[in-house]
Amino acid sequence: MAHSTESVPLVRAMYHDDDVLISAVKQIRAAGFKISEVYTPFPVHGLDKAMGLKESRIALAAFMYGVIGLTVAVTLTWYMMVSDWPQNIGGKPNINWAMNMPAFVPILFEMTVFFAAHLMVWTYLVINGLYPGADAKNPDPRTTDDYFMVELPAAKGLIETLQKSGAVEIAEA
Amino acid sequence: MFVFTSKMKLLAGSLTLVGLVFLLIGFNTDYSSHADSGDHGAVAQGHAEEAHAVEAHADEAHAVEAHAAEAHATETHAAEAHATEAHAAEAHAAEAHADEAHATEVHAAEAHASDHGHDLSANRPWAAFLVNSIFFLGIGIGTLFFLAIQYAAQVGWSVGLLRVFEAVSMFVGIPILGILFLIATGGMHMHHLWHWMAEGIMDPASPNYDSLIAGKEAYLNVPFFALRTLAYLVIWAGAAYLLRRNSLREDALPQGQNMFFTQRKLAATFIVLYAVTSSTSAWDWVMSVDPHWFSTLFGWYTFAGMFVTAMTVLNLLVMYLRLNNHLPWINENHQHDLSKFMFAFSVFWTYLWFSQYMLIWYSNIPEEVTYYLPRFKGEYKPLFVAMVAMNFLLPILVLMSRDAKRIFGFIGLASVFVLAGHWIDHYIMIMPGAVGYSFGFGFAELGGILFYSGLFLWVTLSQLAKVPLRLKNHPMLTESERFQQ
């Protein structure tokens, strides 16, 4: 398990509702405890803000991937259709790239989207260690069904806070 | 509760009045006197020959300038000049007086100039009024469509904003009344903004006869045209009124789903009707300005422009109300969603614009491609290119990041581009067919903008002030208030 090497024992609190989870996360943080991870069966809106997570920079990456895709598409169409083997298709101008540009717009668009989407997915998987064959990291399979789990290092007074926040189950690992 | 302050009343009222005065000045201006661009050839409409005329006009214009004396003769017939005709006129420069040149022109290519010998520049104030009617209609109908979607799809996030949507959609009838005014005056031959309304155009015996247009008589005739416009008025304004009325009734009823399903049925019915009328209205009011030309995409293209205009105005209005603390239950997440619509539909508009353009550019069929000749090769080119940049590139770059969709400054900046861009888009849809190259920006154009802006402010703000901005009993109100992403 990923956290087994840590010296501080972990506390795992289970919740049964996403709204309760969000208010619990807020209470736990307000009480001064640090949350190490939350496992949910589906993306919970507003959880990132409640946990105080850093803003993701995937958007910037996506923009750059899109620009790369656009560049590749321009080079591709220019090399294939204008430079290497100029082709006369429907009498459209093939003297230079710009004159024939409208015909290439679908390619430019598709390649931009393709690069942005695929590279973004791969970036996401690599950053999160979700390569094929990786071990599952959720400590309790119920978090893939209908339970929400907050995982945090044990500390004084934590259990009381968790109980008050509406946890249905608290376990120390 | 929102109050329509006397200051805002003064602003809206004076905008309307100043606009009206400008419109009157615009309608009483003689545009033919300074239609200096007239000698550049008619807007090509039906024939390949005309295409050559437009392409050749640059060289031709120089030649004409060189011979000042001839130039006068040519300029008088400016609007219909063909390449062939222009050469002929030059050759007979000394004795080139009106009738002769006219005869030459008629025989020159037997092409149809836009108005069969009438000076198109007289259409300009009418065309400008149509541009503004369509542009402002877009705000109302786009919002009404959006409002209907909220009910039909049982949307939760926007419930706190429904009163704003309702107030804006109540504006939808007024620009249609403006269009009805244009139809009435066109039917009385005060202008031939819609070229197919010209006298004798459907009559084989008339010198104005145009067999292509006559073939469309079953659809393009004034009574049916006026009837369709009336039908749009009834359906659209009726839907806006009913959705508003039911929403107000809901406030008085006990909490629950009393109006929820009634509203959903009403909204769904309207959407089905609008699916048809959005296309046909665009054909009627805008596409029939170029009656030889047709595009199956045209309805969606017009709709996309209208919808993004509406989203932009809503975004600005909600921003204004939030800044003045009238919508404390609305947060930046709601604003973000409106910005997303603005962003997404800018892309959607570009997609449709390009789909229409690329197919016509690629197939290069004379009857289709003539539409783009004045727009891409003629004098409209700078406007056309600027319009695409303003409607696509600038909003994309300004609104792409997540934070920009929540920051007032960025939304405002993008709104300026989108609103101006779509105004120019409507301008370029209508002007080349209606006035040829005698276009410009003067009292008629500005007056229409001010006139409709004033009316829009008056209707929207007075509707906003009538009832509390917060719905009382909508079942999804709580969901909207807790909305976050």
C-alpha cells in the first residue's frame, strides 16, 4: 500500500453522502487537521476547493499541446500537399500553403484537438501514476461504490472531530 | 428588489429619442450623392459574368479615373456597372449619356444586376434598420430559447437567474414589429431591400422579369411573407409571455411542482416550433435579401450568431446586477457558466460560418460563390476578415482560461468583441445584397443601434423591476443557490 512506509498511523473515516463529506472536510480543516487524501466513487464538485488543493495546471498543458498539434498539422499539410508533392485537387491553388489553407482547416482543427486531448490524458495518467498494471491505491473497495473516505494522519482529538463531522465508520490503519 | 431608477429611465428614454432623431436624419439623407463607390460594379448575384466584373473592378476603376469626363457618365449608372459595360461606356465616352449606357448594360451580359436599373443606395437606411432589427432580435430570441431550454431540460443551476432571462426575452416582439414595418414599406415599394419585392420581377412581360425569382413566387410573395412574420411574432412573443406569466403565478401558489411540468411542456413545444421558425425566419428576413442565392446552413448560422449575442448580453446584464448587489444568491460559478456558453457558442458560430464558407469555396459553383465575391474579393473584405477575428480569435483567446470566465474585466472585453463582431456579421449578411457597394456607417446605422438599445434597456429594466428577482417556489431554487463547480 502506498502509505505503509509512513511512520505516523493513518485514520480513515467513511462517509455515506457527498454533501456530508464536503461539510466534514471543511470542519476537519477548520479544526486544524491536515487531510492527506479523499477517496470518492465519483468526482465531487467543490471538493478540491474544500480541501484547499492547489489549482491544476493541466489547462496550461492542454493549451501547449494544442499549439503543438496545430504546428504539426501545418507542417504536415504544407509538406505533403504543397512542398513535397503539390497536388491539384478540384483546381484549388497549390502554389503556397496560405492560398489552400481553407481546405486544411478541418485537418488543423482535428490535429489540434487530437494532440490536446490525447497528450492531456497521458499527462494525467502519468502524473497520477495510473500506468497499466499499477496497483490499486484505494484502501477500501467500498469507495468505488457508495462510500466516501477521508484519510489523514492520526492526531490528538481527531477521532472526536471525525465523529462530530458525521463519519459513519472510523478505522485506524 | 430591483428598482428602475429615474436615472436609468432617462438614459433609456434619451437613447430611444436620440436614436429616433438619428433614424429620421438617416432616412432623409440622399445616399446616392455620395455613393462614390458605385462604379465598382453591382454585387454579383446570378451570373459568372458578374463575377468577372467584380474581380476586374480594380483595374477598371483606375481606367475610369484616368478619364475624368467619362467617369461622370459611368458613375451615374454606377450600381449596375459590369466589366463589359464599363469598357463599352469608355469607348463611347464623349457621347455616353444615360440611355445609351443603360442599353449597353442591359445587353452587356444579360446578367441581373441587383435591382434592375434602380439605384441600390436608396435602400441603405432601410437595410441599416433591418441590420439593427435582426441584431437586437437576436438578444431577445436567443434568451427566450435559452429560457425554454432551462425548463425543458429541468436545469438546476440557472433557476436563480430565470427572472433575468424572462425580462430579456420579453423584448423579443419589438424588433419583429420593426421588421413588420420594413415589410409594409417594402410592400408599398418605398424601398426594395428585399429585391424580390421589386415591381414586375415576377411578371414575364416586364423588363424587370427575373425567371429565377419568379420561380420562387409561391414562397416569396408579400402576403405570405408578412403572414410568416406575424406567425413568428405570435409564436415567439406568445411563448415569452406565457413562460413569464406562469413563472409569476408560481410565486403565488404553494410550494411544490405546481407549474414545473406546465412550464416544461410549454418550453418543449416552443423549442419544437422554434426549430422550424428559426430557420425559416432567417431565410425570410436575411437570406431573401440575396434572392438568387441559397444556403441550407443559413438558418443555423444566423441562429448561432443570435444565440451568442444573447449569451453575451445576459452575461453583461447579470454582471451588472451582481455588481449592484441585486443578485446576492448568484456567485461566480453561475457567471462562469454563462461565460462558457459565450465561449462555446463563439466556437459554434465559427464552425457554422466555416462550414458554409468552405463548401462554397471548394465547389466554386457560380450561383453559390457569387455570395462571397463582394464579401471576400470586394470592398467588404476588411470588414469580413475583421468580423471573423472578432467573433472567433479574440473571444477564444480572452475567454479560454478558467479564471478569465469569472473576472469581470475579461468578460467585458470579450463582450465588446463579440457584440461588435456579430453586429458586423449581420451587417455583412444584409448590406451587399441590399445596397451593393454603397455602404457606410452613418446616422441610419447609429440611429438604429441607439433606438433599439434604448428600447431594450427600457423593456428589460422595467420588467426586472416589476417583481422580485428571486423566484419563490421553483423546486430547484436551492440547487441553484448551492451551485458550484
